[in-house]
Amino acid sequence: MVSLKPLFAACLCFGSIVVAAQTPPVAAPPPSIVRAGFIYPDTAKPTPECHATTIVDLPDGTQMASWFGGKHEKNPDVVIWTAHYQQRVWSEPVQVANGIQYTAPGSVVKRYPCWNPVLFQPKNGPLLLFYKVGASPDTWWGMLITSSDNGKTWSEPRRLPEGILGPIKNKPVLLPNGDLLCPTSSEHDGWRVYFELTPDLGRTWFRTGSLNDGMALGAIQPSILMEPEGRLVALGRSRQGNLWEASSTNQGRSWSAIALNGLPNPNSGTDAVTLNDGRHLLVFNDSSTNRTPLTVAMKAPATDWKRVLTLEDQPGEYSYPAIIQAADGMVHITYTWKRLLVKHVVVDPAKL
């Protein structure tokens, strides 16, 4: 083993005075962080830029993440990538979907960028990967691929029905009646929040009305939390410098009016999850102007949000998080790190 001591203890001698070069101490991670690292190293980036992560817990006890990546956001070469997390190691990223359009086999008409993948594993059924294709968020359309082998192989892409986008950024939730409730929003006529429900994993759909007019209050990208007695709470990103919230008491068929909840938001994506013990966790940029810091807040029923963990606080962009709780109880968070890398953090919620 090569000693590192000579690298950090170089001395300058001036007469009888010896001055040793000091290295600043490295702060230990908070006790709640079990592991933290990147899905792939900077030296092996599959694309120059990446964004919009999603993560899912699989039946075999592993996890899968997905994101979009290419030259830059909106570029036609942007595609959907995935990687598996097994035995604390991430697999090499693979491309699973692109925006190439066909009218006949082998006849390429045009290529569009891909956007915002969303992974979801139903209790009974194949793994679902929703994503969007189109030149921009005001013209994109919803797509779906499925996998019956934990994401090793995928079905042919299927376009969702006209007017249906699927979950726009954050994961859906499975309701007690078997419906999949998808948090959705649109950007072509102001920023409007609404919800889509499918009783058969994407074959047929029902869409709610918009919760806001998109003008006086512009809101998009909901997450869904499960409260006691079946009450649902949605919250997400707005143009008003704060997060918004709304609630439903009829399994997402109708919702209260959107209201700002006082937590800052710099017009950036968030995500949230309800833990097995009933607590809620929220990952958001704790600023009204910048996509840093990236913070985790916690809320028990009938209490206010409390900041419990800082994931990033240095200059730069740390954004578009995704958060889940795995079968073993650990919480997994992924997010965009400066648009260059995908970071993954494992948190023990018992230590928050």
C-alpha cells in the first residue's frame, strides 16, 4: 500500500520553524445518508448532458433509474436511458427509447427529442416506462413502453391516445380500486395541472378537468401523497416562487383549488413520497430563485413541513429529483447534477 502521508504533509522549514501544509477536513455525511454517488462517472458519460431522473423498486429487490440525455435539452438526439442498481453497483447505461418517427418500416420521417421518463412497477403487471416525444413541452405527446423482465427488454413504443400525456414527471400511484392515478400537467395553454386515470395499465384513460386556469397561477408537475382515510394531496412546481398544493377526497376524480403552500420554488421540478409509516418526504430546491440548495423536507399528518436533510448546497444546478421507498425501507433519491451526471442517494428514513 502506498502511503498518502507524503502528499499531505509536505513541510517548509524556516530556521527552527516547521510549517506543515494542511488539508481542510472533509465533512462526514449525515447519519441518515447510507450511500451517495453517481450512476456513471464523468469520464464515461453516455451523453454530454442529462436531465429529469426517475427511479423504481423492482420485484427482484433491485432498482432501476431512467433519464433523458443527449447533446442538450430539446436537441433531436435526446433519448431515454436506463441503468440497474444491484448489490450497490450501477450497470452501464443503455438507450431504451428515441424520438425517431416512421410511416413505414425503414422510412424515417423526422426525429424529435425525448422528455421526462417516468418508471412505475404495478403489483400485477409489467414494468411501465412513460415518456414524452416532441419538439417542446407545448407540442409533445405521451409514449409508453413496457417490460416483463425487470427492464432487460422492452416492448415496441406505443403512443398514448390523443390528449393523454401520462404522468408528466413524477410517478403515478395505484389507488385501492385498482386505478392508476397519473399526476399530469400541460404547458400549451398556460401551465395547468390535471390528472389522468387508467384502470388497465395504459389501455383506456379518463382525464380530470384542470385545477387552475394556467394564467393567474401557473402550476405543473404534481406529485401525489396518500393521507389517512383515503385523502390525497398533490403538490408541485409553480411560476409564483412557491410550491402549490391541492387535495382530493374522492380518489382523484376532483380536486380542491390550487393554493401556494409557502415553501419556496425557483420554477423547478420537485418530487414527494408517502412512507410506509405515514410520513411524507419532499425533495425540492429550497430557494425562490436558484436550483440550489436541494433539500429534503418531512411532514407527519397534521403537521407542517420540516427541513431534515440538505443534499446539495454548492453553486450550480441540482434539480428534477425523484424519490421512492424500496421494499427494504430505504429511500432512494436521484437527481440531475449540473446537467452533467445523475446522482443517487440512499437515505435511512429512521434516522431523519
